[in-house]
Amino acid sequence: MTNVQIALRDPNYAQALEKLLESDGAHRVYVVDRPLPGIDGVVLLDEQGVDKIPTDSSLRDRYVVLARKPAFDRLAALWNAGVRHVIFATDAPQIAQLAILAVEMRSQFGPCN
């Protein structure tokens, strides 16, 4: 079972994603105000929480960021901060679910070259 922390300001989006992930029986979901470093697994957070992502590059791959505006300069800043998984607030929760599954697969099988 994979742990997923959801640290979003939008409670409706968080709840919809929580239901999706729990329904597959393969995820333990924690809806939190702030990511808890002691819980392993994937973390989904708002772009305002990017400063909470550890600088250790081995940990950065576990984060998915929900961005409010797809402005190029903001995306570049997220990339420079080490974020490799970004979805948009206008995306359906199913897209967030796919991004979380992609992070899980990447951590299980390693990066594709």
C-alpha cells in the first residue's frame, strides 16, 4: 500500500482525490495542512508549498505540485526548484491520480532514460 499526502487549500479537490485513491485499495491517504516528512510516499501540494520541498534531490521526485496558473515563468521557477511533476488546478482529480501513479511507478522502476 502506498502512502499519499494531500496538502491542498481546496478541500473539494482534496476530498475528490482522496475518494479516488482510496477506492482502488492500494493507497493510504492523509489529508494534511502541511506535508509530514515522517510519512513516506507521494505528496501532492499547492504551488505555494514548494518551499517545503526538501533540497535533497532523492526526495524531490515524490512531490506533485498543483499550480494555479500555467504561466511559463512560474513553471520555469517550479522546474528550477526541482519539481518534476506539475498538474493544474483546472485538471480533473483523475489527472492528479495519474500523476501520483506516475510518481509511484518512477520510484519503483527508476527514471526512464
